[in-house]
Amino acid sequence: MLVNYHSNDAVKEEIRENPLVIALFSDLECNVCLAITPELEVFSEKYKQAKFVTADVEVIKSLVGEYMVFVYPTIIIFAEGKETKRFERVFSMDDIEASIDRYHSLIFE
């Protein structure tokens, strides 16, 4: 399940507490962001041990400086609390799934 957060602290806590976090940093007015959300929901069902989160950077302005998010959408994969892979603006959902699969296999299998 893709969980929407409304504070920087909540996002940081999820990254700190979960071994694998896939975070979508977006703007609710971004059509691409809205289009990829259902695909991330599908990934969240497939990779149940990973935590999938989303946050609106226009609402939580501090995310810009905290995670260096300057374009939408930005998807960051955090493994063991560290940023391991970043996708910005133009990317393939196949590439995202391949990265999630790789880190999921390394951490959970």
C-alpha cells in the first residue's frame, strides 16, 4: 500500500525504521505523478515487505532541502536508511521495478 505522508518527520521515521523504502516525492498538480501512482500501488502489492510512501513537496517544503527534490516526480529507493537509487522526471517504470526487485532480493531473500 502506498501511504501518503504530511510531514518531513514522518517520512524520515519510515526511512529510519524500514529496511526498504520506495518514496515518491511529487506535486498533486503533476499529471505524471498522478499517472504513476497506480503503478506504484501495484508494486507495493508485489513487494509487500517494502514500504511505499509518497509526499507532496509543495505541501512539505522542507523535503526539497532534505532530499534534494527539484523536479517532479522523483522516486528515491532507500535501503537500510541510505539513498541507493534515484529516478527523476523521465524514467521507465520497468527500470524502477528492476531496482526495487534487486534491493528487495538483497534485503529480504
